[in-house]
Amino acid sequence: MRSKNSISTFFAFVVVAATFLIIQPAHARSQADCAAHADRVARDSTGIMGGAARGAAGGALFGAIVGGNSKGTKRGAALGTVVGGAGGAYNRDEIYKRAYDDCMRGK
């Protein structure tokens, strides 16, 4: 028959072992890890080409409504492409920065 002390020690060991298995160790992420994570997140965003495509479509629609002819549609599409592409690039850059900062904070 086991003594109460050895049973208590065994249960204490089980509780400590279970605690270590349940709690994930918090390890600091390196700058390179966070940069790679932020790059993957930014690549999944719309970016320059998606912004340019949306801008061109919106600009063409606006040019057709305001201009009323194909010349207005072409000008609107060209302007929309430039503005949409710049907006897409800015959004992608902001998404990268946000993902990098969140990673470095441990979120």
C-alpha cells in the first residue's frame, strides 16, 4: 500500500505536467518572422492591380455619365486607373505595417 505522501506527490506531478502541456510557451517573434508574416498578409490584399482595375471601371462609368461619349469614358478610365492604383498601393502598405506591428506586439 502506498503512503499518502507518495500519492500526493504523484498527483502534484500530474497537475504540473498537465499545466505545462496546456499552456503554450510564449516565444518572442523575430523581426524576420514578422516581416515574412506581414508580407504574406499584404500579398493577400488587393494591392496596386486590384485598385487600378476597380479605379478604371469606376472612372469609365463616371466618364460615360459625365462625358456622355467614348472620349469621356476613356479619360475617366485612365484617371481612375491612376488614382485606383495609387490607392491600392497605399492600402497594401498600410496593411503590411499593421500586420507587422501586430506581430511584433504578439497578437
